[in-house]
Amino acid sequence: MKHWHRLSALAFTALLLAGGALRAQQPTPSPSPAPATDQAGNEQTIDQILAGEEEVLSGEGYSYDPAGRRDPFVSLLARTQNKQSATPRPEGVPGLLIDEIDIQGIFQLKGRWFAQVQTSNKEKSYLIQEGDHLYDGDVVSITRNEVTFKQVVNDPSVIKPFREVVKKLNPES
């Protein structure tokens, strides 16, 4: 039994030595010579890399054509917080947001319903009627006590790209 252990230990040692000898015989690849560059070339390359990193970090390093899809590089949380667009809204009724108006009065004139709406900052009021286009939707209908809007929703998690908003003349009732 002792001989068996000695033989296996000798065989193991021989294998280790043989493996080391094989590695020693293989030629090691010589490193390729580095391209000759001067200090100014290295500084220019570093400046280009840093400028590219600054572009990417500032959000200018990529462009994306959504073609009707959501931009995957824009946070889903930010879309609910950033309701203002980069372009200024037009004046008058086309510049009104549905969420920013309150119904002040509804009346009928020559068979047509009109609603008087006031902006949330209470600076101006406007008359709207069925079919008017607002900044984020349209006036669908006006009845004696309420105005129904079709508001455009830019939310990829909903099936319909719009929602119905009903504003009442007397919200308490």
C-alpha cells in the first residue's frame, strides 16, 4: 500500500515537471512596438475623448427618431413631471391646457352651446364651443351642466392615445 502512494506521488510530480518544461519551450510573443506619437498627439486624443464624454453626459451625444414610439432614453418618470414642451404655446384657446381651465358658465345661443372657461391663474377667460381645438385636446360636447373634452395622452402604458375629461359647471353637485 505504501508503494502505491509513493508511485502516485512520483507520477504526479513528474506530470508537474513535464508541464512546466513544455511551457518553458513555447516561445513567448514579443510585444509589438508602440506607434511613435508625440506628446501633442496624445493630448489631442485625450481632449477628443473628454469632449465626447461631455456630449454624452449632457444628452447631446445621440439622436433618436422615435417614428411614433417612445424614446427609450427618456425616463418614464420624467414624462409625467415634464408637461411643458420646449416650444411656446399659441395664444388664445389653441394654447389652453385642459387641466389648466375651470368652467365658469355655460349658455346656449341660437341652438349652439358655449362655455366660458377661465385659466387657472385667473388672468383670462375664453368662450369655447364644440369642435374647438385646445393645446392638448378637443372640445367634444357641451351640455347644460358639463363640458366633455378628448385629451391627448402621451403615455405608452395605455392602450388608447386619448382620454375623456369631463368638467362640470358646479363641481359640488
